[in-house]
Amino acid sequence: MAHRNRSLSRAAALGVAAAAMTLLAGCTQSDDGDSSAHGSSPSAAQSPSSSAAASPSPGTSAGRTTAGSPAKSTGSPAESTGCRSLLASPAVKASVTTDYGRQAQPRLSHITPVKGTFYYGSCDGVRYAGTRFQLTPGSTEAEQVALQDDGAAMKYFVERPGTGWQYVASAGLPADPRGCAAITQIPSRLATLWNDCRSMA
């Protein structure tokens, strides 16, 4: 009886060992290809979101430029010297306004661009701008008279390398229905990009 019990215990032990081996083999197969199978803990594995955060993708801050300053062109020379419509920074708007105020007769110091009417761009290294002006608080009677009629029309400016903004043309009143396409000092390619300066404002 004791011999039979020993045989049963040995068989049970062998059965348990065989079951444990099968279980271990099954675990090894299911873990194959997982980071934990290579000695790394699951928390050390890099998730797709963390890998995306590690390297900037197109359109992230690594590829952005300051408003009003164009990104350097990596294209052909023909592309880099073409016309581009640009986003005008507050500094560009202030510079155009100040330079125009000094050139106007009488001088204008209480003016600001009318919101929604400022156009800015470049062609072949020359910068262009166009806007309408309105009075700001504190304007003098002379400034108020100056901004009546043609004074309130669209004004156009050119800035060549090494110079300030130069006032070159007015749209006049009534304005030409062709918009800035009618202004010969503005390149036609740029006028097209500006939708012929047909502002909704």
C-alpha cells in the first residue's frame, strides 16, 4: 500500500512538473516580440505618442517663422526671387505708418492702418505694402482735413534694400474697380496674390 502511494505521489509530481513546463512554454511563446521578452520593462517601452513628441513634425514650432519674416527658401533661385504675399507683423505696420506720416504734407502722427486693409509682400527682394489709414485720438484739425477725400484712399509703398518705406501711389477717389491691379508701382503678380486689394473693410 505504501509502495502504491509512493507511485501515485511520483506520478502526481510528474504531472505537475509537466503542466508547469507546458505553462512556461506557452508564456514564452506569447511574449515573443514584446519588449518584456528582451529584458525591458513595459514602462521602458516608448509609446507612439512619446516618439512623436521626441522629434518635431512638419508644422511644429521647429519649422515656424516669426510673423512678417519669411522662411528661407530651399527651392530654385527662380522660386526664391518670385512674389510672395506675407503676413505683416505689428512692427512692419508701424514702420509703414511712421514713414508715411513723415512724408505726408502736413505730417501725420495720429494715424493707424484701417483694420483688414493692410497688404504686405515681396517680389525679387523688394518689399511692398498697401493700406488705408484712419485717425487716432488726439488728431489735429490739419490731420483731419488731410485724411478727408483722397487722404482716406488706399496708399501703396515700396521698400528696397537699405531704404525706408517710400509712398509711391494712391488709389484715388473714386478707386479704380481693378483695385491694386491698376497701380503700376505694384507688380501684377503680387496684386494677384493680394486679390487685387479688394478688401472687405
